[in-house]
Amino acid sequence: MIPRELFGEEHEIFRHTVRRFVEQEVSPHHAAWEDSGVVPRSAWLKAGEAGLLCCAIPAEYGGMGGDFLHSTVVIEELARAGATGPAFSLHSDIVAPYIFHYGTEAQKRKWLPPMATGEALAAIAMTEPSGGSDLQGIRTVARRDGDDFVISGQKVFITNAQGADVIVVACKTDLAARAKGISLFLVEKDRPGLGLGRLLKKVGCKAMDTSELFFDQVRVPMANLLGEENRGFYQLMSELAQERLIQAVRATATAEAALQWTIDYVSQREAFGRTIGDFQNTQFTLAEVHAEIALCRAYVDRCVALHLNQGLDAVDAAVAKMTCTEMQGRILDRCLQLFGGWGYMWELPIARAFADARMARIAGGSIEVMKHIIGRNIMGKA
Ligand SMILES: Cc1cc2nc3c(=O)[nH]c(=O)nc-3n(C[C@H](O)[C@H](O)[C@H](O)COP(=O)(O)OP(=O)(O)OC[C@H]3O[C@@H](n4cnc5c(N)ncnc54)[C@H](O)[C@@H]3O)c2cc1C
């Protein structure tokens, strides 16, 4: 096995803390959270107390002052436990970086410290009912009115929306422009006119809340503009590389966990007087699964190393997301098969992982959008 060389001792100590937290504070409650469709605030507060939130945000803004490897540890340990409920990563590694990279000093001081403790929950709203792949075509409008902006429109599939205290909202500020007409806004949950829609029922990731949001003439001051006016699309594009890397990291860790669950299961389950693991078909299947994961593991670790030095570009991130999430889909299907009927039962982690994983090939840019990014770039058409 090729050893992983990414992590230092401090990351391994942190991994130990995160693993214990997940065993004690996440796994015992996850089934109940799947039933209710949300992770309660108390779990977020405990995660904040244990240092699991906003670990890559500098200490002066309340974070742990760690790096993307600390984030990677949190993502991997949740994946290893099959815990898709707490969207810690969306909050810490997707929304917090927008505020950290593009926020004013006042915005950073207002939101990052409570996000690190779990007192403030964050979400990001890009996707609309009319479509999510074509971000340049969004229809939610922020119209200038004196010193304010007035937001009207609708968003859908918004993770963490149920408990969110602040939402980064992508809006059109110049209706005539596409990419150059989008701006990002910080919208607080108690703004008049902001309505929370249905808690949507999903195929998987059932504990992670996903909802509609309605904006009916929501007035926000100029101070809520995040970054420059009409630069929102470029801000989204530069942050999406990390979002896609996160999906690749999660997919690879989930695949590794699934392989281990399968090895454990086929080693004890018997048929025709021997264990399922004694059949050559099982060993060949698991050998192929192992090899597929090992290649993704090498690639994704290399991407993480590049990302630590700001060297990961949009194409590599798209390759990582596409390859690792497709691999995850294939191997979960093959592993589930070796569990027989039990593999189809929700009570087994393999069944839940199979359903949970389907989202990764759609959310944060579908596989086809990844191919579009990669193809356009390698052909010099970007
Ligand atoms: C569980 C979950 C959580 C989510 N959380 C969030 C969130 O927190 N915030 C947020 O803003 N969004 C979120 N999303 C939305 C997600 O990012 C979008 O679903 C995704 O970008 C696809 O947009 P869409 O669903 O509108 O599909 P569409 O844009 O309608 O596309 C449908 C399909 O058309 C095909 N297609 C699209 N474009 C192309 C192309 N250029 N070439 C070829 N084929 C193409 C693809 O197969 C694609 O899947 C979430 C989605 C899910 C499922």
C-alpha cells in the first residue's frame, strides 16, 4: 500500500479527537437525525466546542488557525462513520471561506467567530428552481434602492437552510449581463421577506437538511454586499475548486470505508459451506475495488497537497470530483452486491452510503459540467 504522506503529527492528533467526537456525538444520534431531517443546533455547538468547525480559519477570527488538512480530517472521519448529516464542511469549508476571502473586516468579525463556535450557522444559495448548472442564468434579482439592495426571487436545494443564521445569496445585480452581472450578499435569517420553504425529502443524505428559500422584496444594506458588485460569478468560480476537492476527498474516504465494511462482512458471512470471502469472485471484485480506490487516493492526495499551496486549478479539481465520485458510485454498487439482501436494508451503513453517494455526481456541479470544464480547457476553448 502506498503510504499517505500528507499529514503531520498535529493532524493525526486532531484526527483522534475528531474520531472520538464522531463516535460519541454523531454516530449514536445519526439515525434520529435522518428521521427528523435536521441536525439539531446542540450538535453544532458541541462540534464548535471540540474545534471541528472553521478549522482552517485564522484564530483572530475565531477559527482554529489550521489548514485544509484539518478540514480534510473532519471530512474523512465523518465519511468513515457514514455520517452525512452534519454539513460541517459546507459551513466551515465552503461558506466560511467566502466570508474570509471576500468579506469586509466588519463582516468577518461579525460572522466568523460565531460560525466557529456553532452559534451561527451558514448556508449558500446559488441554485434556483429554473436551474443550477448555468449559474450565469440565475434570476434572483438584487435591485439597488438608495443605500440598500432589494432582493426578489427563489432558491432551491439549499443545504443547512433550516437553521441558517446567515446565507450567502447569489443575485443578479445587472440583468443585462450574464457572468458580469452577479453579486453575492450576506442575508440574515430575520430579514423581513425571507421565507423558508419546504424541507425537501431526499433519496439520501437524509439528516442533512435541504430546503427552498423565498425572497420577497428582502431589503439588505450596502454593507451586506460580499465582495465587489458584479464580481460574484468570479468569486463563485474561484471557491468552487475547493468545494469540488471536498467532494473528491469525501468520496474517496467513503469508498475506503465501504471496502472495509465489505471485507468485514464477507469474512464472516457463509454460503455453500464457506465464507463469501472465500469465493474467488469476491476476492477478484474486492481486488478491483481496492485498485480503483488506490488510484483515486493517490490523485486526490496530490490535489490536496497542491491546494495547500494554492496550486490546484479548476481543471484538476473537476477531474478529482468527476473521477472520485464516479468511482464511489461504482464501488458502492459492487460492494453492496456482496452483502446480498442485507445490502439493501437501510440499517446497514453500506445501504445508506449507496443512497447518500448519489448526490455527489449532481451537487456542486454535475459530472457533465465537470466534463464541460475539463474538455473546454484541454482544447484551449476556455
Ligand atoms: C442534496 C443536495 C444539496 C444541495 N445543496 C446546495 C446548496 O447548499 N446550495 C446551492 O446553491 N445548491 C445546492 N444544490 C444544488 C446543486 O448544486 C444543483 O442541483 C446542481 O448544480 C445541478 O443543478 P440542477 O439541479 O438545477 O440541474 P440542471 O442544471 O437542471 O441540470 C440537469 C442535468 O442536465 C445535465 N447538464 C446540465 N448542464 C450540462 C452541460 N453543460 N452539458 C451537458 N449536460 C448538462 C446534467 O446531467 C445535469 O445533472 C444541492 C443539490 C443537492 C441534490
